[in-house]
Amino acid sequence: MSVSAPHIGRLLPSRTSLFICDVQERFRTTIKGYPAVIDSARRLVRGAAALEIPIICTEQYPKALGSTVQEVLEVLPDACKPVPKTDFTMLVPEVKAQLDSMRHVKQIVLVGIEGHVCVFQTALDLLELGYEVHVVADGVSSSRWLDRAVGLQRIAQSGGFLVTAEMVLFQLTGGSKHPAFKTISNLAKESRPEALPIVSML
């Protein structure tokens, strides 16, 4: 008996949305490996645009924590306006409405901070609703390495897939015949900050 694609985590552009969780200015000095998080988010936004994948972006209490970092904001499509929130999860009413309007979306690629709080709670909410969740390990962090490690572990234990930005982009492209392959290949060749370490799971 064959295993269906959703059970093995095979990403398809026609079923996927990119979620950018709270990649904001105030966190530059507190989040471990933040340059790598920003770079992965920026790279994924540019790849999603080339692959025509919808993007949802949130900001946690922007009045106090600032707006989305400029590096990401400048590549977001005009139609993607960051959604302000005070709940930790991204699934506030406005985001739920956007998601409900995209009936074709069944798979979520999730990037942002903090791995053990907003990203974690968003992942659980999405999984509970039946979405397949792919959490980008090189695009997720916390203010402490232990919190990041345990957050990622809990997501994996709950049924989420741990991936990297490059894994996501090449899987969505599928091969060199895809119209967006050259764009994706060029994104992969760009220099990037030091990768976030994989901290041993408990």
C-alpha cells in the first residue's frame, strides 16, 4: 500500500503557503543567530514570489516591538501586509480569514521567532486544524538555544516536519525544468550568514 504525499511531507507549490512569524526590528539584539533567521525569511519570500506561493506575515505588538525588518519588508509582495497581533499564535482572526480564503492551501512553510513561543504555538494550531507544517530550522530561533531546541523538538513530536530554506525551495521547484528553477538556483548560490546550529535534542 503506497503512502500518500501529505504523510511524507512532499511540498507542492499548488498546496503551499509561506508564514513569516514576527521577524521584527526589536529582536535584532536578543535572538540567537538572528541574521540567519532574517536571511532565510528573505530568501523564502523571494522564492515564494517566484513560485507564486501566497505569503502571510505577522507582527507581535508592533507598537512596542517594531515593524518587520526592512530586509524582509522590502521583498514582500505589495499585497502582503503584515498583520499586527497580541496573541502568540499567528492564527488570529485576520490570518484565519486569509487562510480560509485559500482553499487550495494544505501545507504551511513556517519561519520566524520565537521558536518555543509564537512559532511553536502557531505550528500546533495549524496541525490541530489539519494542515501539514514544515518548520524551517535555519529560519527559526529564540533568545536561548535550549528554548529553540526544545521548541523544534516539540513541533517534530507533534507531527511537524523540520526542514531548511534550501530544502523547501528545491522541493517546491521539483527539478531544472521548472520555470522558476534559475531564480531558485541563484538564491541558493547567494552567500548567507553562519547557519544556526542544531542543538542536541533531549
